[in-house]
Amino acid sequence: MNQEHVKQLLTQLHTELAGTEEVDGELKSLLQNLNKDIHQVLNSEQQHDDPVYAALSERSVSLSAKFAAEHPKLEPVLRELASMLAKIGV
């Protein structure tokens, strides 16, 4: 259930992002990398102790802070995503 919720949040994030006027190239790249890493973790049957994935929730929180000023609609989704990642142990 939690993994499905994370996937739904990622979909919502992409929808919100598509409706946003313009996103800084660096932030867009950070979001794409986070998205890729989250999907790899969710689709993996292995333990999530790989250092690449160890800080996904912290990365999500950091991105939400960066988006808060320029893209306030995206910030709550990123914050909730970070919370869900922490709950599933990522």
C-alpha cells in the first residue's frame, strides 16, 4: 500500500510539474534523478541499504525546500513523498 501511494505521489508530482510554467534546469534534473532512484528502489526486491538510496527521503525534503518559494504547488507533494519514503524505510 505505501509503495503504491509513493507511486501515486510521483505521478501527481509529474502532473503538477507539467502544469508549472518553467522549472530551473538544475531542479528539473534533481527531480528526474530522484524519480529514477525511487522507482529503482520500489521495483527492487533487494534490501534498500545501497548508499544511493539511503537518503531519498532527505533528498525529497531538500527539493521541497528549493521548490517552496518558486513552485509552491509542488512543495507539499515533495514533502509528503519524503514522509512516505521514510515510512517504507527508504
